[in-house]
Amino acid sequence: MKIIEFTRCNHRKAHRVEADICNLLDSGGYMADIRIVCDDCGMPFRFLGLPSGVSTTIPMRGAFMGVEACLPIEPIDIDGPVPENTLKAIKDTWAESAERRKREWKL
Ligand SMILES: [Zn+2]
């Protein structure tokens, strides 16, 4: 077995988020499978605070070293129409968060 040498990377410069959205045919629901890696060296991050295993209703982390979060999701209009100003507020909040991260992290 080949053991990969760990780099001296501190994993703090840049990160890449990979996500797959799965349509659950049995329940009609959705699942977001999320992975995060250090963009400099490729080291995967593991998710903390989630139980290990598989569930279509509870957030879990994949059994293999916890490097994948499996999150049940649904569109927010599942219970009815969402007011346009609510959607705008959500998008504005995302944009503000992105700007704050750029400023604070000097990206
Ligand atoms: Zn790294």
C-alpha cells in the first residue's frame, strides 16, 4: 500500500466546494452531497457534528472518513409561493455574505 506524503500546506488559502444534487425517486425529495477540499493541495475536509451513515431525512456524513455531507433539502416554495421580496432578501444576504468574506479574507 502506498502512503501519500502529507504536504506542509496549512489548508487555509483557498477551498473548493463540490456539490451534487440528487433527486430521490422513492420519496420525491432531494439530497445535496457536499465535499470540500483544500484547493492548494487537494486534501479533503471532514464534516464535524453529523452522525455517520445514510438517511434521506436526517443530515449525515458519509461513512468513509466523513468527507461527504449528505443533506436532505427541499425548495423553499414547497409549502406555497414565496413572496418576491423574500427571494430578493435571500439573494441580497448571499451577496452581502460573499462581499464580507472577500473583504475579511482578502480574496
Ligand atoms: Zn492544503
